[in-house]
Amino acid sequence: MRKLTQALIAASLLSMPALAWAEDAPAKPKIPIPALQDVLDAWGLTLNGYIDVSYSHLSGNGTFVNGTNDRVFDFQHDAFSVNQAAFTLAKQPKEGFGGLVNITVGEDADVIAPYNQNPGSNSKFDLTQAFVQYARGPITGIGGKFVTLAGAEVINPTADTNFSRSILFGYAIPFTHTGVRGTYAVNDALNLILGVNNGWDLLQDTNGNKTIEAGAQYAPLKNLSFAAAGYFGNEKLCGSACITTTGPGGYRGLVDLVGTYNATDKLTFILNYDYGWQENASTATPTGNGVATWNGIAGYANYQFTDQWRGSLRLEYFDDNQGYRTGVKQQWKEMTYTLAYMPYNNIELRAEYRYDRSNGNSPNSSPNSLTSGPFNNTSGTSGFGQSSVALEAMFKF
């Protein structure tokens, strides 16, 4: 026992210098892991996005009698949907080179996909924007794929005030373009825009002809602004459904006007007008291959009740008098009311009611008959009206 005790004491004495050395040894430095925001800031990048989900119920089956969808995105009769999950990575300095990439996935991606990228193919993916940028003084130029100048509403749902998109957004104007665009800031109130692109919703040119875009943005007063955009060029004829890039073409033009008036800090009015035409149009009416025209107007009244509650009323009229854009010769009206609640800055909840009405007839009706409308019902019949209710939730980051 005595020998064991002596051995333990000796071992303890021998280990003391080692322990002391270990305590005195400098600790290894910890390498900090940079946060994502620090990396983005260091490179001058911004990253943001959103997730948009919904439940919607239509009284009809979401199509006209010719098979064309009668809504832009929310055309399913009764469905829960992941509409969009999108992010945008950008570097857009006031001087020098930059760029932007915007990717959209979800149900809406198949609708906004370029025609020659097989829209409706259920890929659920779209490279919505991807362009390089150069800015110098009052001039900014971009080249690549970018969203259209036309319209009061946009693809990004967080920038709209209603859940469903307007008729004009889906049937009067394009979604995106691929080409180049230059903006000249004349002064703080006026921007002039000029560009050249492959055409309406195209990645690759399909006819060797280019489309010219021209625009102006003018804000004469702090609470009043105007925007005008025009598109002019030869486009492939895509018929009433507008989903093909083969066959003959013709000259297409579009004039788009938007006015915004902030009556008070809480109340805003917006007015959007569109007029378009297509030469050599293959229309849905006996007018043959003449010039098809379409025009429409949409008015908005948005009221911010409190910091968390907002209401938005939209009234709209669209005249597709040769049936070129919808496949039905019709005057189409709609009324939409959306109530939005924002419990947090990055969360928005919406409830919406919408009613559509059209005087168009099904192909089986006589020209002067008002017995069979253009909206397909779930019962297999058709009618002149359609209503819908929807609930939407968005998370923004």
C-alpha cells in the first residue's frame, strides 16, 4: 500500500509541469464565420425574395369555351397553390457595372415562361430576369432579359395590391423581353427610355425582326406621376391562344398609359389604359386575316386604413373585338376587392372577392343570341359570369 501511495505521488509531481505548460499555452485563435449579410455588403450585393401561397375557388372551371384560360394565374377551379417562390440577387451601383438575376419557381412560372421555352410544360421554373447593367451619370443601360415597361401591375405579387391579376396584365401586354434598354434621367422628374428586343415574351428571336420599345416616366408633382410605354415590331402570329412561335407574322403595336395620384397619405388612385393591334391576324372571328385590335382600361382605388390594414378596389373593362387575345369576341368586365392585413413587416395576408362578366357567346350560339356565354362552368355548360374567392399569404425576406 505504501509503495502504491508513493507511485501516485510521483506521477502527480511529474504531471504538474505538463499541466502548467498546458495552462500557459496560448489558445488557438477562433476564425469568425462571416454572416451572409456581411458577405453581401462586402461585395455590394442585395438579396431579397418572397414566398406566395394561396387558396382560390372559382365558380367556373377557369377556361373560356375555346379552352383558353380565363384568368392569368389563378385559373384552377378549386386549389391550394404555391404561386411563386422567388429571389433576386443584384448589384446595381449608381456608377459602373452591375447586374441582376431574378428566379421564379411555382405555378406562376409556367405562365410567364417565354413562348419558345415551352410554357405550360409544368417545369415550374422561370429565369424571369437576368441582365448586366452599366450606369454613368444620367444614363443607365441594361442588356439581357427583363420585365416589360407596360402595365400598372407586375409579376412580383408583393408589389401589387390585389391577389388576382388584371385582364390587361394577362391579355393586353407582354410579360418580359430579351434585348437592350437604355434610360436617360433628364432631371429628377423625367426619365426617357429606349430599347430594342426580340419581341414579346421571347428568349430567342424567331423571325429575324426586332421590336422597338419606347417609354417615359414623368412626375411633375410629389403626389402625381405618369408613365407611357410603346412596343412596335413584327411578331409571329400566335393565334387566339398565343402559345406558338411558328407560322406567319405581322406588325404588332401596343400603347400603354399609367397615371398615379396620391390623393392623401392613405388614398391612392391608379388608371391604366392599353391599346394594341396585330396585322395579318388569325382571329377567332370571320374578319379573316385583317388587323385585330384590343383595348382596355383598369382603375384602382387603394386605401390604407391603418399601418396593418389596406383595401384595394379594381374595376376593369377589356374589349377584344376580334377575339385575337382571348379567342372569344367579347367585351369583358371585372370587379375585384381585396382586403390585406400585415401583422408584421414581412408578412402579408389577403382575402379577395372577384366577379367577371362578358357578353361573348360560345361558338355554338348564333351571333345575336344571348343564351350561352363564354365562361365554362363545372357542370359542362357555359355562362356569361364567373365569381371567385381567394385567400393569400406572402412571406417577404
